[in-house]
Amino acid sequence: MFVVVSYDIPDDRRRLKIAQTLLDYGGERVQYSVFEMHITARHLERLQRELSAIIDPGEDSVRFYRLCGACQGTILYLGVARPTDGPGLLII
């Protein structure tokens, strides 16, 4: 599935850990606090558990947007934005 993950983390250390975890799961940073990724349901559940263990639930915000294939095809790109590469060989 195609997922967009955005976050608002005021603490530098936690924010870095969140970003590194998303990169570890094959996420591609498309803006400072926004990642796009192709991920299986099983890996998404694991990712959500890992991020839950990192964040401060009273201070931090992480959002997951699942986009279906039809919705993904309607993404509009302006400026230097470009589509995220499709899933390829991914070793986690």
C-alpha cells in the first residue's frame, strides 16, 4: 500500500528518531516532516508500534494517510515535487 506519514515533533532527539525509523522502513522524505512509502500492512503495523514507543503522546503528533491506487494516481505535483518511486527490492 502507499502511505503518507506526517509528523509534528517539537523535541529534536525524538524527531530524528522518527525520521530515521521511517527511512529504515523505506520511506522517502518528500518534505521536512512528510514521508511517502510503499509498505505492506504487516510492516505498517510494526512501524506504527515502533513510532508509538518513540513519541511523547502528550506532545507529539504522527499521522498516517493510506492512499488507494486510484487516489495515488490523482496526486498533483507542483514545483520540484516528483512522484515517489514504486516498490522495488526492499531489505528491512
